[in-house]
Amino acid sequence: MEGDDSLVARQLFGGAMSIEIPRRFVDVSQFREVPDNQEVFADGSTDQSFIIELLELAQDTPNDQAAKFHFNVIAAEGAAVSAQVEGQIKQQDVMDGVANRTIATGLQQVGKHRDNPAHVNLVHLYVACLRVFEVNTDIVVSMNSPTFIDQGSSVSKDVDPSHFSHFNAPHVAEMTFHRSIETFNISDWSIFG
């Protein structure tokens, strides 16, 4: 099963950026429309997803709280029943000092958009915010990794139990997230106008 987690480079936003994520994740835009400011990759066998978003810099949010701010926005937009930040990694300069990165991790109880609200899943949410002040942008990289899927959830029948028990284990998912965000790169700054 280790081979399923080998990282492969994915071109983002027409090749202006890239990130390496596990081979098992597929580009969601092949199946449904994705907003222009997002890139979404998912693994149906685990119900995990990676989302990369380009957002206007949240001016009123202190730099050291940027990832926590976006964690809470993601939870609210996903209509989470509950969400709790469990850890934060202090800000650090990345990409040769071009961006300032913070990371927040935590748990949320959330249902899929078409599920009965009584059928919530327990999901680890990993969020990295790369603040690029020069272009007034927060680049938000998030990974959703369920640790419990309610039997009534619409995705319960699609999840592979052996993949789920391995790849969704919190220590494995967190390692996958950290390995991936270390590879994030901007190669074409003209995307920012």
C-alpha cells in the first residue's frame, strides 16, 4: 500500500504553481466544476481531499493567526456541526522568504452536502496559509481526512476499509500533508496580475 502514497507533482492554475501530492488523488475538475481560484484533488477510497485556494489576504487577521482564521472559515463554509483547532505551528518564512506560512490542525464534525444532518463524519482538517504580502494573497492549502464516517453518510459505501484504516490514521495523514506543503512552489508570478 505504500506505493499508493508516493508523491507526484501536480500543476496548479495552468502551471503557475505546483505541489506534490499522493498519486491516489485525482483532479476533481475532471468530474465537476471547480471555482477558478481553487484546485481540488480527492481520493474516493479514503474520502480525503486536498484543496488549494487563492484568496485575498485577510487584512484584519494577525499573521500568526492566519491558518487558524482560514481553518474556521473552512469549517463555517462546510456547515460543520463543531470545529476545534487542536494545534498551530508558528509562522515561518518559506519559498526563499517570499511567503510567510502558518499551519493549523484540528477536528470538525461535518456532513457531506447531500447528507442528512444527523449523519456527520469526524474529519481531521489540516490547513496551511502561505501569506504572500507582495501580491496581497493568502494561499490556503487544506487537507480533509475523515477518521470516522457515519454509516448513513453518502460516502460510506465508497470508502475502502483497508485504505481508510491506513491512510486516514491521523499520524499518516498529517505526515502526508506536511510532505506535500513542503513541495509547494510558485513558478509564474504573472498569475497574480
